[in-house]
Amino acid sequence: MNWNASFYDNSHAFVAKLGEGLLPLLNPQNDENILDLGCGTGDLTEKIAQSGAKVIGIDSSAKMIELAKAKFPNIDFRQLNAIDFELNQQFDAIFSNAVLHWILEKEKVIKQIYSHLINGGRLVAEFGGAENVEILTNALRKTLNEFGFTENSKINFWYFPTIGEYATELEKVGFRVIFAQHYDRPTELKGKDGIKDWLTMFGEKFFVGINKTEKENILNTLQKSLEEKLLINGVWQADYKRIRIIAIKN
Ligand code: BEZ
């Protein structure tokens, strides 16, 4: 994924802000070794560090890591990919916010997480669950179809499992799932073009091969079509549905 790190940092700071709710579930302790998997521009990594834990942040995006290092020069950030990273260390906890739904190869990342935890170590993660942003993406697929982009309308690059599916994957490698929640989290998208901006940041792959003018037409039509369902009192609300999970390595 080729992220626009500063656009993400400025306009989509809500990703880290809303992820702060996951920190009490992590409950980081002084001197624990913690890995922040998919740390983005580092805001939550820094919050974890404030607890006195020794934290490493990894992200596959060079631009995100560059910005994270510039913002928090005292934290150890490294550009590494979740499915094949190798760190010469096992952690007390692995934390991950808003990342696991980007990885279709879920078995690989779960194995990586498991092998980088100490026995008794914990995974604390939040990501998109089944039906996440479904109103938004169903409308997008319909609009792409109406504009004649049938192939684009079928593209899928997110993994939004149910709790049952994800817990099963975790159990297969030896995790014990001690907490799981699948909850609605309507998410405010700022500005009058909230839907268009969100898709420009996160949904670029839907528009492969579509020229700029046509893309703009699609986005305008889509945004208009979503007013009834997602524009609430003049504020765009994306229909996020998240999973929070805590699992222990046995
Ligand atoms: C999410 O955080 O749930 C999410 C963000 C971007 C794209 C898809 C899902």
C-alpha cells in the first residue's frame, strides 16, 4: 500500500485517536517489551511508551516510518512487513490497531505474531469486522457498476472476519482467546467531502485504471447517493464495525 503519510497524519488522525480506547485493554506495564504492529505515524506507539514499556513500532510503509521517526525520535521504529518481519526478540505483548483488515494472508500474520510472543504473552488488536463499511462499499460497488466498471466493482482487498472466523484462526496456532467484541463504531468523516476523502485515502485500489475525471464523477455520484444513509445532521458517519480481541499464547 502506497500511503500518503502526511495526508493520513493530518486528515485521518481519528484512526489513532479512536484507537486510544484499545490501550486500556493492552494495559502496558513498566519495562514490558511491546511490539506495535502496523504503527502508522506512531501516535499510539508513543502512548504505549509513556507507560514505561519498551516499545518497537513496525510498519510496511517507508513514508509512515519516516514520519513516525520525525515525530518521536526517541522511539524505535522500523520499516518491516507484518507477514514476514523478523525481530530477534519475543515480546510480552503485541498491539495492533486498524491494521489486520489490510492483510488477506491472515494465517501468515497470525503465525508471525505467535512466534514473536513469549509464552503467556498477549495479542491485543482492533480491526474491521464482518460488515465493516458495508453501506459505503455496497454503494461504491453499485456506482462503479453503473459507470460500467464491472471489474473494479468486484475488487476486494480487505479482510473483515466474524469473531468466530478470527478466533478459530487464532486457536489453530495455539492462542487462547480471552476476550472478543464485535461492535458498531459509527465514525465521523470530517468535511463536506468526507466520503470522497476517505476513499481517496483508503480505497484507491477500487479505482485502478479509471481516469481522474471519471473517478471524480464516480465519487460525486456515490457521495450524493449516500446522503440519506450516512449524512447525519450534516456530518458524514462511516458505518464502521470493529472487532477487539485479546488472545494469549499458550
Ligand atoms: C477500518 O479501520 O475499519 C478501516 C479503515 C480503512 C479501510 C477499511 C477499514
